Amino acid sequence: MGRVRADYPTPRRGVDRMPNENSEVLTPRAQKLLRALIERYVKEGQPVGSRTLAKDAGMTLSPATIRNVMADLEDLGLVSAPHTSAGRIPTAQGYRFFVDTLMRIKPLTSAAVKELEAHLQSEASDTPSVVSTASNLLSQFTQMAGVVTVPRAERVTLRQIEFLPLTDRRVLAILVINESEVQNRILQTNREYSRDELTVAANFINAKCAGLELSAIRGVILDEMENARLTMNQAMIDMVSVAHTAFADQGPSRGEYVMAGETNLMDFSELSDVEKLRRLFDAFNQKRDLLDLLDRSIEASGVQSFIGEESGYQILDDCSVVASPYVVDDEVVGVLGVIGPKRMAYDRVVPVVDITAKLLSSILNSRSEAP
């Protein structure tokens, strides 16, 4: 496997937005205090007071001066005060400004990269296992939830089809696709078909369509039916029509994902509400919204981040998602990432996601190139 580069670009925003104008408004002093506030809040999860800020930022400022700067940051929507005189906490907009402008990436050590690679290589012979391992590693290295979408099959081709008669005018279609995957589909028909009739229909499809992608087969069948309509008897036309329905809307199947470490989210106070966790875990189980969100990273180059409401899904308003695509043969086949609270250590999560995506891509490419 080739060497994986450990360069860490700033993660792109997960939404199309105008450039953050606050970078031109904030003074260097305000930016330094905001960085110190976010880093302290990420570490402890408690509102940060003026005295702590001055110490963390290494600046000799009076409490009054710091309070004035905090008031300016609050006016800009970058921090908020949850309680009177209780210090400030960053807002989602504050985190966004931090990620876009202030964040200093903390690269993984060479030992950590080697550990990631060794674990992934140990499962390299089996794609489902290496994907599962990747999600577990993302969770272990960040102490949050790791998620990896299952690689999408770029080509789904028919190897063979067989039809078996069932009761109540139903037919079982057995499809062998790609090398050995088997799919079963039950078709509702307008009449009963004998086993011999269905064998004739299967032979027709196998002769005309074996080796073609499923998404193209319906068109081929329609063309064949039109060209041979004068020579086919009505029974044969009916049977081929049944075969035609077996390929209705059967392009590549919707992706799935493997998730690990969901229970880690219970350790963060802002996500520990029982009802909030229940709804969040329900969303993970239903998969639709999270898959839609991850799909938005398919065309991305490198790491993307979705902070709070940027996801577009209310259930994720208190969460952030840091994600990156992974590739095989220069084609994006999936996305992996980390889900956690907005109060995540982005400077540590970004390199974990970035390196894991590169390692997974490298391992899967090595497998695809193997004889």
C-alpha cells in the first residue's frame, strides 16, 4: 500500500454559504479570546469566565476589557451567555468561525496512523469487515459515533435469472447479479404461469441480457418485444412482460451504513437527555436522514463539516458531523465520518476522519488491483 499523505486542509462547510465576514470584523485580540474560549469549552463543557479566558489566552487584560470583547462577540452571534454572570459558551456560528478561520489542526502521531493502518489491514480481505473496522476505529479514536457507508457497486450486472411459479398468480424471480449475489423478487401477475412457460421466459432473458447492467435491461426487453411482436405468440409476450417487471426501478440499491459508538454520545451533557437520545437513535436506525446528509459529501473533495442546523435536519441541531468521501479506482464509492456534539474537538476529529478515509481508500484500491 502506498504511503498516505497526512495533509489536513480546513474542512469545507457542509452547506453553501457566503464567506464568513466576521474574519474582517474581529480584531486579532478578539479572535485569540474566541479561540481560547472554544478550546476551554470543548474540554470542560462549562461556560467560560473572564479570568479563565485571560489565563488561557496568555493575555494581560482586565476583566472589564474581556467583558467588552465578549459583548462584541455576543453581538456578532459567536458566543452566548446561558446565565447571567456565568461566563460564555460558543454558538454554532462561533464553532463555524473557529473551524473556518481559527482552528489549528493537531496531526495524528505516526504511531496512531500506523495503528489505524494495522487494524484496517487486518480485515483487508473482506470489504464488509474492513468497513465495520473503520467505523469502530473512528469511534475509538474520537470517543464519539463513527459511521461508514457501505461501498456502492458501480456496476450491477445480471448473470442469470430464473422464474418459479407461486400460488395466487405470483412468480418468484431469482436473480444472480455480479459474480454471486442472489436477489429474490416476488412478482404479481395477471394469470397463472406454468413452470415450462416461465423457463422459456427465463431462457429468453438470459440469452438477450446476461452481462448487462440491470438499469439497462428493461429497455433491451422492450426493444426485443417490439422487434419480435409479429413472431411471438401472445403467451410469450405475456411472459416476457412478466420478466420486464422484474427489472422495474432496479438500479443500484440505496446505500447502507455501518455505525459504531452511538452510546458514546450519552457521555456529553448536551446530548444526555433521554428523550433527545431516543429520537437521535431512532433517526440512526431509520437511516434515511443521515444517508441523505452523508450523500451530500459524495462530491466533496476532502473533509466536510456540518455544524448544528447546517445539516438541515432538526434531529441533528445539537450535533456536528465531520465527513469525508473515500474512493476506489478514482471513483467515490462511499463516505465515512464522525457524529458528535457541536462541542467536539474539531482540531482532533478532522485528521482522524481525513487519515481514515485515505487509508480505507488505499486498502480498497489494493484489493481491487489484486489478481
